[in-house]
Amino acid sequence: MGGPVFQPENSPQRGLVIDTVMEIAADPGASPDQAALAWAGSHGALPMIGTRSLMQLSPNTGALVLELTPALIVRLDEVSGSPITPARQAAEPRKAAAPGL
């Protein structure tokens, strides 16, 4: 298993990213996947995760209400950067659309 999206934890840097995501998720009682999705969303991305059941969908929707502080976003940006892919800059937060829009 693997590929460009899901890669094994086979380097110290990847291990640091995973450890940091898990630490950040633990504080508000979120799951690591929620923290990772909230972080991706903080950069203007719209993470689309394919789910096969409501059980899988629930944790993903929890990322929508998880608010990461600017300091936590910077922390994740710093540990995820490398000489090839430098640290990203967070985008301005987007407001949720009104229901029905």
C-alpha cells in the first residue's frame, strides 16, 4: 500500500508530522484525521475524503468545526515543510455558506 497521498511513516520527518498531528488533536479531544483535515482546510484547500459509511463520515465532518489556532497551524506548517516543499502559509479563514447555498 502507499502512493502519492498515503505514504508509510518511513522517515524522521514524517514521524514528526504524525506525532505533531496527534498531539494537536489530543488537546481539544479531536481525532488525528480531524486535525489533519482542519489543517488542510486552513490553507484554502477543500479536503474531500471519500467515505463508504456514516461511521466514516462523522469524524470527517468534525473537522469542519475544529478551529486550529494560528500557532498550531504554524507548528504544523513548520514540521511538514522540507527543502523540496517549503512550509505553507495559512489562508484567510473562510466563512461557512448559509444552508441551501
